[in-house]
Amino acid sequence: MGEALNGLKRSYYGGELRENHIGETVTLMGWVQKRRNLGSLIFVDLRDKSGICQIVFDTAVSEEAFEKANSIRNEYVIAITGKVTKRESVNNNLPSGQIEVFADSLKILCESDVPPIHIDDNDEANERTRLKYRYLDLRKPKMQNYLFTRHKIASAARRFFDAEGFVDIETPMLTKPTPEGARDYLVPSRVNLNKFYALPQSPQLFKQLLMVSGFDRYYQITKCFRDEDLRADRQPEFTQIDVEMSFVDEDDVRAINENLLKYIFKEVANYDVQTPLLKLPYSEAMDRFGSDKPDIRFGFELKQMNHLFVGTEFKVFSDTLASNGDIRGININGYSDRFSRKDITKLEEFIKSYGAKGLAWIKFTNGEMQSSINKFLDDSQVEAIKALFEVGDNDMILIVADKPAVVYDSLGALRCEIAKQLNILDPKDYKFLWVTDFPLFEYDEEENRYVAKHHPFTSPKDEDVDKLESDPGSCRAKAYDIVLNGYEIGGGSIRIHNSTVQERMFKALGFTEEEAREKFGFFIDAFKYGAPPHGGIAYGLDRVVMLVTGTDNIRDVIAFPKTQDAKCLLTNAPSVAEQKQLDELYLKLTPVEKSNA
RNA sequence: GGUCCAGUAGUUCAGUUGGUUAGAACGCUAGCCUGUCACGCUAGAGGUCGACGGUUCGAGUCCGUUCUGGAUCGCCA
């Protein structure tokens, strides 16, 4: 049982006390980090959100108070009143280590069971345990710092947008299922039997309608939901900084967002973002880095080698060329000695997960060349390769031959994997860039049709509008992604604001007129009543926080995250619904063999 | 849907070729201790080795199934 406050007021956060407070009588409240009992002297490390402050109980207090101090344990919630004193022995590891508080009185506000995890940044408890007791895990200073940083980023963004005349407008959480894109989370409607809302994958349509309504500049920091498989950087519900502007083109949107990033990174990380940011067309990003979200903190760029192997005896390469495939390599320049044959075999295993069938290699060490394809290389080829990759000593060329998509995927991932293994990535080195000029469509092999690469409301480049019907594959979009250190932290586009072009777009995507009407009729209609040219962007807030805090786990920056199975280990959601609820919704469950109950 | 990794005390881990009573550190409990801050010293408690099944005289260890968590490919307009 805990004692009541009875009007007692906290006068300071303990971690904020310094030498200038010496002599003051203070009241502190917080959690017991640690008690050290030396017999007739007890030290207590008191923790609150500001940090740690050492409290001392000695024989000057009443015997009763001393006994009480002796009874406290880790994670008890206590309030103490006492005098700030210069320490006899200082602790330079503690910001408040010059002082301590000699306690006169102690209230135990709440006792605590022995916690299942240690409240300490160095605690290495299994994530399962941490998530089950998330409220304890979040007591760790490191975890608190993640969420404080998250708050600072969101808060800086709001200040920036407010100053620039953007309006924060909420859009519905219960909305219309969207046929394109990710799987929706569906919500049954009780008063409209057999009908469903979907949770928004993004406020896309609503923010565009707000532009039609004339709000001119909109932003919202809001949850979005996608029922897809999770990853270390992907959660089923995540937070988007959503932005839309009227009467703008691509450069206008990019310019204001560069200022936003400059402001946030200065405020939160004291980092100066150099603007204007690098702009890389999609085709160049793929060509040089094999990725549309390249990490440009290091080189190892891809080079096409097809012309060097025309007429080669090496069957893998000749077959690749015969089937319009691609042969590309990367030069791991200066690190050849860091990779044994065994290491290269592991790299080969790595790229196989991306569909590549093998990895050819050429090492140049101490003036000598070793290679897995030695017998297929003549002197002129070797010279050409040296020239192409500007080979110096201690270089290693890694080569993949396959369908272009496989070559891009595997080598793009490989250069990042190798940089990671070499430990040459500085997380505090923020390398931003825009990737621009995305293809408008990509071909979906399964559905046998073109699908929108970004979304169906993305405007084609002006010069490509005429190719919507004749050559959709070559249409480029007024779309841009903002990329930071290999992560896509945001993406956006100029939207279609012309209902005729919008209808042509739906047609190109294979929608019949009826389908387009049924799904997006309200949207097409809206654009018949005067829609301004508009465009915007959306950031993944969680990813931005990850990059600023330097964690590679998105769950670290979300207070109550889900597991890979989209479960919440704390609340045990999702769970079985009560029959009464199902009956009200006229929902009937299909028995499944594997019960998750 | 596929591939890979992990699961042993509250926590993190060790556990040899299958062999006696499954160990360590931290944490916890009790006692002692006036300058600790990774306090120290003494004593002690604490285990369904994720679960089920199999092989064996004998299984933490081998085999199968399954559950849980993680990484990743597909997927994520």
C-alpha cells in the first residue's frame, strides 16, 4: 500500500539539481533506481525523466524513517524532502554528481514487485519480454530518449508548417476501402450490415480534396494502416507527416521540404543540412546504385560490363547476353584483403536470396590478379575491366549476371551489406537526396497489367501525357522520393488535377469506366468543379526518428509496437471477439484448423 | 507463402561424445557494514531445459511435429 501525497508538491526534477541548488530544501519524486545500504548509511539513486539524483539517509533521521528507507526496493515510487548538499565524494559519471540530497522525510507512494527486466540501458532482455512489459522497458533512459526525440521532431515539423501557413486538418480513420495498393484493415459497420470501412493507408484522397476546397496548404501528422508483412523498419500502423500544397510544381514542393528538413535536423540533431539537395533521376539511381533509395555515404557503384563480354566463352555470361540480361559489377576498392574465399562464398549466399544465381569475383592484390572466372578472361578484357573500374591495388570486383531487375536488386543490396560488414557507415553522417522522374507505371506480372508505381493520382510528366495509351511503360511521373542513408523517408508527387487525364489514367490501369466510377466517382467529380494544380509529400515519421536516434529497429521509436505477426504482446491484441459483438455485426466465423485462440 | 537464427533460473548466458544431484554472472531473500555509486562480506532460495511425440538402459543434448520471438525474400500503389 502506498502513502498519499497529502498535498506534498514536487519542487524539482532530481536529475536537474546542480551545485547552484546547494543549501535549498527540495522535494523530489520518482522511482528507486538502486538502494545501497552501508549499515547506518543508506544511499538511494532516485530516477525521474530528468535522470538520477543520489539521496542519503543517515542516523540524523528518525529511527522510523531510517527503517522505512531500508525497506525500499528497486522501482518503488517515493517522495523525499531534504537538503541539497555538496557531496563528500563526487560522481563524475552523473550530471548531478556534484550534489546529493540529505533526506529528512520519506514517503513510499507505491511499492513494486521485483521487475522482470532491469531498468537500465545496458539491459539485454529478450525483446519478447521487453514488449510484454513495455511500460517497464520505456522507463529506460535510452527508450525515453527515443520518444523525446520523436516528440521533438514532430513538434519541430508543426512549428515549421505553422510558420509557413499550413493548416492541420484531420481526415477520417473510417474510410473507403481502396482497391489499389496495400491490403486494407477492414472495419465492419454495425448500422450498415455487410458493409465495411477501411482504415486509411494514407489520407491521400482527402488531402487532395482539401486542395479542391481551397485550403491551399495542408499538413497532418497521422496514423496510417497497411495489412502487409512486417520488417525491422515496417509496422502495420505507422505515422505519416502528410503534406499537400496548391499552385505548385515539383520544384516548389522540393524547395519547401528541403527547408523543413533543414529546420528539423538543426533543431533536433544540431546538424546542418546542405541545400539544395542532390537530385538523382530514378534511372540514374538504378544504374549507379541498383536501388531507388541509394545510400550515397559510400561508393561501390554499379558498372555495366555487357560490352566487355561480347563473344565470351563463359556460358553464364554469354547466356545472359543472349537473353537481353545484364552483367554488372561493383568495385570494393581498397578492401580486397578483407574478404577471404569463405567470405566471398557468404556474399554469394547473400545475393542468392535476391534471386541471383552466382557471384563472379576478381581480386587485385599486390599487383596480382585472382579470379573465379580467370580462364575466361584475356589480357585485353582485364585491361578494360581495370579501366572501367579505375582499379587500384587491393581492389575487388564482384559481378552478377542475370535479368536486369535481379542484377539491380542483388548488387544494390550487396554494396550496402559490404559497407555494413566493413563498418564504414557513420550513422551521424546524413546524406539526403531526391530521387526523381520515377516511371509512372510498373508492369505487374501476376495481374498481367500495368499498376501505378506511386499511386493512380500521380501526374505524368507533361511530355509523356500523350503516351498514356500508346506506351505506358515509358511514361515518367512527376514523382519524387526523399532518401536518407538508404532509407526512403518520404515520397510524393504532383497530382493529376484534370479529370480527363485522371480518367485516362484509370483506363491505362485497366479499370473499366464503371469500376472507376464505383471506386473513385466522388473523386473524379470533385475535379470537375475547379481543382488547383497541387502536389505534396508524405514522410514516414518513424523512419525519420530511427535515423536521427541511430537505431535500426522501428519498434524502438514506437511506444507500443507490434511484433512481426502484428501482435501486441502487452495487450494480447488481436483477440477473439465475443459472440455478442459478432452477432450484432451479423458476422460468422469460418472455423480454421490452426486456432490462434 | 519461402529461407535462416534463437528459445536452459526473474534476466543474460555456459552446458564436452547422450551418462551421477543442470552451472555462472547479475538480480532476489536474510544477516553484517558510515561515503557508496557495478558498494563490500557471509549465508540462502530459485529450473516442467518453450510444448508434444519418438529413438535409447539413459535425452537439455539425437530425430519429428508444433508454439513463440527475431532477420530476410516475396509483399509493402
